[in-house]
Amino acid sequence: MNLEQLQSFVEVARIGHFTRAAAHLHLAQPSLSRQISTLESDLGAALFHRARGNITLTDAGESLLPLAKRMLADADTVRYEMQELAGLNKGRVRLGATPTLCISLVAEVLTSFHAKYPGIDLHLTERGSRGLLDELAGGALDLALITTSEDRSAASASLQRIPLLTEELVVISAIHSPALEGVETLTLAKLAALPQITFHESYDLRAATMQAFHDAGLTPKVVLEGAEMDAVLRCVERGLGVAVVPAMVLVDRPGLRSARLSEPRLARSISLAHRNDVTLTRAAQAMQRMIIDTANILSSNDAATDALITRAS
């Protein structure tokens, strides 16, 4: 078994067709078929059900696929690490983060990191925490910024997490809107009566907010449902309604005003995760240090968020 065979296997599994997979890999179709046949012979099991126009994975193929993806990702990491050891001014960091962190903490970190290390290739994956944990465990990411309250993935046992921040969820409205004018705190019941913009169901914080309404026996007055972060903020700024967001999005948003929830007060914890069984490359270690330093600065010196963001204990 070799990496070329694994790459061929993964590509056929992804595309579901030998000829198209061969074209994507720049191989002749007979060569690709021989690679797969040799791999199946070495493993002693068929990996695909072969039917005209319908290639699907066998049980053995289903078991091999996540392992093959992880082995290929690890081999890719080794290549970048060897470049570093050879003294090349190159490298790569694959960072994953939730959508709300991408427009706040991550944006600050990536700007500073690129200025300091311009030779490092940066790859950003934006996804919910559970998806990020799965990609991290599978070797597709080096680091992931996650909300630990959603850390229920079975794969998380193989990961190390560094607590960074505890962040309060706040209600926001347009600065010109009367919805929160003169309001510093409000109850969940009063929030439910306000026209509200809710996030797409893939957002972790939507589940937390809706669960709070459900537990209180309340039904929110929703005027727009299923929006992404940028759309939510823009619609709020234009006065369409209010939204519940992490406090960090208030940074550099002069068009918004906010109020805290008093009953109950909602919060989430943010952690930086990486795999236990893989030594971070020097580039990833530098990114890790910069994320921790930036989080510490944000929790200590950001007047815009006051006591809404605190350093994790």
C-alpha cells in the first residue's frame, strides 16, 4: 500500500466514477484501475461495488476512507515540516474557525500573522464547531477555534484544547433603532417580543438561543430566519430587527448598540484545539502563540466589549 494508491482510492470514492477520477488525477484509466485492484489485493477486501454508472463503497471501503484521508493529510504535513527543517522560508497553516470568530478574532490574527510571516501559506476553513472537530481529528486542519459548549464529537477525545475566552451573548440593534434605546439589560421574555433575525441552523449559537427560548416556554417573534453572519449584521444595522450575537462582533461596529440579557445570561467558551498525536509545525506553533496573545489582549484591553469578554480561567 502506498500514498498514490490511497490518493486514487479517495478520488474514486469522492467522484464515484473511475474514468472521471483518472482524468482528475491525470492518469490513464487502466492505470487507476490497476492501482485500486492492487490495493484491494494487498488489503484482502473489495473496496468498491462496481456497477455500470454506479460505483459505491463496500463496508471495507467505508472503513478505509477516513483513515486514507487522514494518512494523506499527515503525509502533506510531513512535506511542509521537512521544508521548514531544510531552512526554507515556507510553510502552511490550516486554521478552522466558527463563522462568528472569522469576522472578529480570526480577522485580527490573520492580518498580524501575514504581516509577520509573509512566506507562510494560510488556509482558512469556516464551519460549525462539530464539523471543525471532525476535520481536525481527520487531519484536514492544524488548529481549530471552537466553542467548547458544542464539543460533543466522539473524535474530540484525541484532541487537546486550550481555553481562551468566555464570551457573553448580547442583543444588538441598529444605533438608530428604538428597540434598545435606553436599555442596558432585558429579559428573555422582552427579547421574545422584539422582531428578531435568527441565524442559519448550522450556527452553534442559534441552537443555544432557541434552547433558551424553549426552556422558558417562549416563542420568539422572528422576521428573518436562516441568515448568515454578514447578512444578520447588515440587516440589524438597517433596522430590520434585533439579533443575539457573541459580544466580539461589537468590535469596530459603530452602527450597532447592544444590551445584555439578564434572565438568563447566555455565554459561550472559546478554545483552541489541535491533535494530541501530531506535533505542530513551527508555522502552526507560531499561529497558536499569536492566537493566544491576541485573545489575551482582547479580553484585557477592549473597551468596546467592557466585561462581556473575559479570559478563560
